[in-house]
Amino acid sequence: MAKDDNTFDLLSFSIICILNSDYSDTFFFLSSFLVKFSGCSESKGIRYETDNLDFKVRTDGTIYTTKHVHIPSEQTMFMVTAWDHQSLDRWETVVRLLTTLMQSSVKEQRSYLGGMRQKRDWVIPPINVPENSRGPFPQQLVRIRSDKDSEIHIRYSITGVGADQPPMEVFNIDPVSGRMYVTRPMDREERASYHLRAHAVDMNGNKVENPIDLYIYVIDMNDNRPEFINQVYNGSVDEGSKPGTYVMTVTANDADDSTTANGMVRYRIVTQSPQSPSQNMFTINSETGDIVTVAAGLDREKVQQYTVIVQATDMEGNLNFGLSNTATAIIMVTDVNDNPPEFTASTYSGEVPENRVEVVVANLTVMDRDQPHSPNWNAVYRIISGDPSGHFTIRTDPITNEGLVTVVREVDYEMNRAFMLTVMVSNQAPLASGIQMSFQSTAGVTISVTDVNEAPYFPTNHKLIRMEEGVPTGTALMTFSAVDPDRFMQQAIRYSKLSDPANWLNINATNGQITTAAVLDRESAYIKNNVYEATFLAADNGIPPASGTGTLQIYLIDINDNAPELQPKDSQICERPNLNVINITAADADIDPNVGPFVFELPSVPSAIRKNWTITRLNGDYAQLSLRISYLEAGVYDVPVIVTDSGNPPLFNMSIIKVKVCPCDENGDCTTIGAVAAAGLGTGAIIAILICIIILLSMVLLFVVWMKRREKERHTKQLLIDPEDDVRDNILKYDEEGGGEEDQDYDLSQLQQPENMDHVMNKANGVRRVDERPIGAEPQYPIRPVIPHPGDIGDFINEGLRAADNDPTAPPYDSLLVFDYEGSGSTAGSVSSLNSSSSGDQDYDYLNDWGPRFKKLADMYGGGEDD
């Protein structure tokens, strides 16, 4: 078998024959020898490739190694693919290589092969089945045979997942021959391997061989494209980044076997848009999918966003054989503060009236090329010089980024007529490394102050002076003058009162001198804490006029001008002396030292005062008044008491205290009868009052009973009213038409509706009345529901109206009415003498719209000119 060229014709097979045999396993025993496939040399235009770089196939179908190959003791597998360039057909097959000893002789090799065949009868190596096979099915995989099948009849079976367990019947076995088949195409992504057990039993079911394990591996085919986790990836990179800066990572997964080239994904960038400043601004790691910058020049102010199309290809990136997919990577160029803000002008100017605050006097405009409304763009303004007192501040407009120079402290034209400010602008974020401030980041601002008419002011506002109360009218108190701050304007000031609650003061209009217009009283209600307050107005004659106010406070020193008063003014006491006394208190409107201690005493005249009463001083402000005698008749007594203060000179006052003397109970309290008696009413008067109260209560009770009875009678009367007599929801028929003023003797029966026509027909010729009800079917009036629905009321009324209009049996009847004699005439005269003032014929066509009751009138008068 061995030849000089170290090839084995015994193991040479045609690749096309192998492909046509539907994935029949091919075993090679190699040891650095070339293997030649015979039978394929006549095929023209066939190209062969393998997925294992250690092996290649020549155009004549010979498989050879590209270098020294170490084949494991188990096996080595790789796939061979053939293309027909003419028919564009494609075939694939799996080649499995088993190792053996090449030092043995040909006979030993044959013996080894035969031994392998005998061993293989019951020892089955792993079985490899390519996925996505096109059949035909069932397709034989292997034959299982026991050495004892020559002695007895054996039945073969298989168990496990794919046989008798879900998924069921993927594999089956011929029980007699032992040939095992696959029944349908495999999908490695669904299941990569199967583990079955083969059984051999005799006809009686007895085990002949021990069960053996069958391992079936599904060989992966490149039938799945790489799939990106996201179709769109978003990343960002700072502008000005150096080459090699990490941007983002894209990831694609391939469902094929990752240990083979089928599942090995490689990445590459297909396109970049825009291609500025270079068409290759980014690169991607082919294995990890990391995107990094590869060129300098990223500038957000020129290109804010890049769109990169990334392609993922399996077969280790082989574009000819691999499957590909694409995704989009959007890379935002983020802003860094690489552009300092710059003023659009070197100088600015503004104007502000004096004494105004929160006024914008100038708008400072800047230009910044960084991203708007970001910390790199937002401007911050500072006043470097020209405003030592802090009259101005610069606020940033959040929308326009302008600087608003604003007055925060009043400026005075008389102090500063102009300001020269130096301002600087910067960003909220610091400048990027290596970026310097521009000389255009500073500017000058000139602010002019305009003069306005300022109001006069009182140098000492809330001016406080002290003086005694009671000074006479016309006394000069002081000169309360104001100052005009407008030094450069010659203006006159006029004074007037703005607030003088008690109208006690006058002010000179030209010089501001204040005099009294009434006596000042410290005890007045207008005084608060001994101080009287008045407000004055000072106005200049500028254009427009301006005015200021000043407040004058007068502290009034107390003098003893108020006599003391006693409290209470009335009280009560028992008619017999006991512990019941009257406590009295002295009060003085003045203040210390013109108040207590007070002196209390009873007058000597009349003498009965000191005879019946006594007064005892408790302290400087309080005293007690009590009875001196053992009994005093009940009644009301006026007890005068003299009280004197401690002023200089002292003042006294005699106060009258009304004291009720009454009988008391055991607790010392006045009884009710006693209190009345003390008020001056006798027993008879009290009884009369009680009788009047009882009579009044009785009258009220009787009135209430009468009202309730009347209400009950009214309610009962309403219930007794006949429903037919109730005029609230009925139609009343009046069949009488009386005569004139001179007809006082007539038969009313002639005016009534007759029940029958006998008396009419039997009546003598002359005056008679024919008013009869037509005979015929009466229309059906709608039946009113027991519980009407509010929504049906309108329909009910309309239906009843239509029925009544078309009812000939309803009065008044359409017949001739003949009435008896109605008198010779009326003193009022006849209305027939009245003529219409209108000229021409009257239009009666509207009678046609009034229903069937006016049909005759419509026929008589509404016919028009043809009638």
C-alpha cells in the first residue's frame, strides 16, 4: 500500500464523491504524509478551501499540511469547501483525521485496520453530524453490531435525548441491522451535542451486551450573521483629544461556535461622515470593538457630530466567506472651554438718573464660540476698577449672555457726575489647558449721572423737644427747617403741616417756626408715653416739585392739673354692721409726684354722714367705707368722700358714692327681695309687677294656641276642597250670559246647557236656544300617568291640546245659540257705532292657522279677493 511518494492510495478519495455521499465520515491516518484524493482530477473550475490554516487543498483535490502538524491522539476535524465557478454551486464536508503508527508494516496496518473494524463493532467513536444538512433523510450515521450476532438473533435500540426523550425521534436505529439514522437536519445553535445509549438484547429481551455511550456532535456551519447588541451606539469625545483617546465600544454576537472561525467576529469601520478634517478620524480594534481616535483636529465649533458605520464580520473577518452586519456609531464631540469670551466693543456707555436703584444703565455684549448655555459659554462679569463704593453690579442675562450693568446703590449727582468702569468677562468653567485669556476680554464702561430735583430733607428727622404741659397758646416751640440737597439749583422751600392729630401746632410757611395753637395737655388721648407727635412737609419749587417730611416729637412734662377720682361710683352693703365693707380706690390722671399717697375723709356737713358712716385708709391708694351705726334702714344713700392728692399744690375732689343698703342672708349677701326693697319698691309694687308678668305670659300662650289652631283649620279646609272646585288645575265652564243693565227679570234656565231637546222642541215659537252637543265618537285624550315624569309634561300638554282642538264634542259647540230677551238697551250705548280707523280691507288669512275651531271664520273672511 505504501508507495515511494509516501502517499496512501488506499485512503485516497475524491472530494466530489465525498460531497455526493451526503457527509459520509472520512478517516485519515496521517503522520506528516501527503494524502491525495483521486477521482477529482477531471473536474474543471473547482476551487477548494479549508477552515484550518494547517491544511490546504490543491486544485487536483490533494490535501496537504502547510507545516509540521501535531494531531491529537483522539482526532482532528476541519471543513473543506468546494466552489464551482461555472455553476456557482457550493459544497461542504467535514474531514476527520485519526492518528496511527506509521512504523508498522502494510500487513500490520491492514491488521490494525481490521482490528479497528472489529473493535468498532461495539466501541463507537464520537459521531459528528454537520448542521443544516439537506438530506435525504433518514441519513445513516453509524452501524452498531455485536460479535454475538452470528450466534443469536439480536435486537438493537437507543435511548436518551433525541431518541425516546424530547426532542423525540431525532435519531432512530434499525433493530435488526443496527444501523442508526438521523431523521432531520440538525441545528447546532439549538443543541450542540447528544448523548445516547445503545442497547443489544436477544429475542427474549435479555441483555447481550452492556449498553454503550454514543456521543453525537453537531458540526457548526457558518449560518448566523453577527448581531450587534444595539443598532445605534452613542458615544462622545472631547474636542481637541489626542490620538488614541478611547471613545466607545461596540459589540456584536455570533450564534455560531465561537471556538471556530464561524463565530469569530472581527470589526472594521466602513464609513465616517463627515470626513473632516480627515476621512480617518477614528479606528476600531478589530477584536474588541473599541473605537479610539486616530487623528488630531477634533473641533466642536467645526464638526459637532460624527456618524461612523461599523461592520462586524465572522470567519475572522474574511469578507469573501464570512457573514457581515453593520451598526451605526454616533460620536458627539463634546465642548471644552477652548474659546474665551470676547467683548464685541472696547468701550460702552450709559446714563443713570441720580437716586435711582435697580436700573440697567448699559448692556455689554460678548461673543463666545463654545456651546451655548453651557458653563463653557455662560459669561461672568466683574468690575475691576472705577467703582470703589460699590454703586454698580453686572448681572448676566441667562438667555442672551449679555452683561447688564445695574445700579444697586444710589448715586448722587452732587458727589459724582460720571463713572469710568473697567470690566472683565470670563466663563463659569475655567479655560482648557493651554488656552490664554484674550485681550478683548476687558472693556471700559462710561456712566453719566443726570441731575434730578431732589426732595428737601430735615437734617434731624424725628426731632425731640421737652416742655411742660399747659403752655399758653402762641408759644414758640422751635424752628424746624429743612435743607435742599440740590446745591446747584436756587430753590425756595415752603412748610406746611402734614399730620397734627390734636391740631395743637402751627408752622411758619417760610422759615419753619413752630408755635402752639392750643394748650398742650399731657393727659390727652393723643399723647402716647408722654409724647405728642406731629409731621411737617417741606416742598421746593422745582420742576417737578419735590417734598420731604419731618417728624417733631414733643415730650410733655406733667404738672398737677388733675384732681383724683374715686372708684367705684356705686356699691351695696348690709343694713347691719358686719364684715361687709366697701373698698374704694383713688385714681389720678397725673403721674408721679402729682399722684398718691391720697388722703380720704368724710365731709363734716351734713352731720349724718359722719354719724352713719366711717372711712378707714388702708394705704396710699385704697380705703374702706363702712357703717358706723348698728342698723341702717334699707335704701340707697349718697355718701360723699373727699380725696386729696400729693401734688404741689395739692388738688382735692369730692366724689359721691351711691350705696345700696339691703337685708342680707347668713352669708352676708343681699337677698333678692332685699335688693328690690333697697331699690325703693314696696311689697305691693312687687306683687303688681309679678301679676303683670303672669298676665303677659298668659296672653302669649293663648296667642300661640290660637295660631296653631288656625293653622290646623286651614290645613283641614284645604283637604276638604272638592277637586272639581279647585281652580288650580281645572277648566271652569261658564254657561251663563246675563242681560244688560235693564234686564233684571229673566229665566236663567234658558242659559243652561240642556240635557235633552224636549223642552226646547215643546217651547212656543219665538225666542228659543239651540245649543246641543254633537253626536259622534269622542276622541281619546291622553291618560295622565300616576307618577308623571318631568320630561313628559310638555308632551302631555301638547297631545291634550291637539285632542281638544279636534274634538267636536267639546264646548263651545259649533251650533246656533238663541238667547232670551236681554233688555231694551244700555245707557252705555252700543259698540256697533265704533268703526275701524283703518282704511281698506283687513287680512284674515291668519285665521287658517288657528285650528279647526276657527275654520268657519277662516272660510268666511279669509278667502281673499276671489270670494
